[in-house]
Amino acid sequence: MSESTDPLLEIRNLSIGFRDGGGLVKAVRDVSMKIGRGEGVALVGESGSGKSVTALALAGLLPSPPAMILGGEVLVAGRDTLRMSERQLRRIRGKEIAYVFQEPSTSLNPVFSIRTQLAEVIKLHCPEIPSRERDAEIIKWLYRVGIVDPEKRLRDYPHQLSGGMQQRVMIAMALCCRPSLLVADEPTTALDVTIQAQIMDLLAELKEELGMSLLLITHNFGIIRKVAQRVAVMYRGEIVEDGPVDEVIKNPKHPYTKALIGCVPRMGVKLDRLPTIDDISLEASV
């Protein structure tokens, strides 16, 4: 857990379920974690472990039904978002908590230009910026996230951009209102390795520059060092290990953490096949 006495985000005993034809499936079980102001935390686990469900619950983005909050608290700057009305939640989305998702091509609207989509975010969450100044603000943020000739890109549509450029646009959209917390949910999954490294470098730079907190959702221990000081490992809806990144990587205590780290390919090590997590042996060791 974070040592901060005044965490920006504190999750207390959060439990989430989903109703289906066979009853209630519990996807998140008594999850507790903290993120200090300006701190980077990685939430690591396989697909289906409950990472994204936890992240979406922070700002009330889970569809209900079928999702159900079964218990717990999500405190953002001391306010419990689970008890907020939809109107109250809209005030913190974008302004206090912003998201970058793994598939920028599906997050961006294909029928609107880049300018239109960024201008809408600024209009909704930063009404103090006059309409006549929005283009200048958009250009500033596109430039800051590494878009070349941003003035020329204002009229472009998402399909005219590469995957890496689309993700940079999504980062600009998330940060243009300077949120206190950025949730990056598998932000590099759909990108090639070179672009992945560039996006992680960009997130690290912006985190420091803006002094914001960052929650990185990922399955890959290999990318977390650049942006995270702490890591929480999630297995079957529970946090099974939590600590400083270097300490957890060098001395993992839970068998699931050891298995995840063991799946990371290593430079200079030749293997006939990549290692995978053996669920049977893992269950026996838990």
C-alpha cells in the first residue's frame, strides 16, 4: 500500500459482480489499494483477472445491469464515487479521472474529425476555455503528445492516422483538461513494440510534467518500470501482492506473481517456446 497519508485514490474492500442466467458471478473480491498524489501504480494480471472492471468502477463506468457493486468504497480526494449520482460522476469524469484505453481505433469516433472530438471534451470539461481559444488549446496538446504538424491534423479523421498516432490523440484527449488521475488500460496492446516504447516514454514524461497520478492496467511486467513506483498483482479478482516495483520483480512472494514474471521474454535468452502460466501447477502451489 502507499504510505501517503492523503492518497488521491483509495479503494476499500471493493467487490463487484455480474448477473447472468446462472446467477451472480463475482468478478472482483474485496480489493483494496491506494494511489498517492503524483504516484504511478501498475495493476498487473492476466485477461479476466478483474483489472479493467476495477478501473471502470472508479468513475462509475460499469453498465448496471449486468454489473453490480456488492460492497466497498472508492474514494477520490476523499469523496466516494460509488455513492455519487450520475450528474456528480459526470463532473469528475475527464476533469479528475481520465481514461486511455487499449484500442484507440474503437475509442475514437470514426465520423468526426480530430478537432471536433477534442473540442467536445474541452467544451464539456473545461468550460472556462472560450470557444475562440479551443483550436489553439487542441494544437498545443497534439504537439505535446508528439503529433507532427498538428495544425494539419485538425481536419483528419481517425482512419487517416496510424495506430500510434491515434493513441497519441487519445492521450491528448485524456489530458487536455489536466486530470488528477489518468487510468491507462492496456494502452500499448494494439501497437507494435517500437511504438509501445514511445507511448510508455510519453506517459512517463507527462506524468512528471503534470504531476498527475497514474494507474497503469497491464498484463506485462516488462513495461511497468517507466511509469510505476508500485505494483499490485491481481489474480481471479483479488490483489495477491502489492509493493514497490523493483522489490516485487526481484523477490516475488506469490506464485502467481512469479509465474507472470517468468513469462516475460528476456534479451539474449534463446527458448524453443515462450513460457506460459500452468494453471494446474499454480493452483497446487497457492
